[in-house]
Amino acid sequence: MKKALKIILEWFELFMFSVGFILLMVLYWISFGY
């Protein structure tokens, strides 16, 4: 149970990092007018 929770947390961290990176890129593109 604890092992599964750790795996889920790792995936969640990776997912949040990916989403944050994509949002950063989108903001970068918008600020420079595509």
C-alpha cells in the first residue's frame, strides 16, 4: 500500500512538472506574440 502511494506521488510530481513546463512555454509564446 505504501509502495503504491509512493509510485502515485512520483507520477503526480512528474505530471505537475510537465503541466507547469507546458504552461510556462505557452506564457512565453504569448508574451512574445507567437
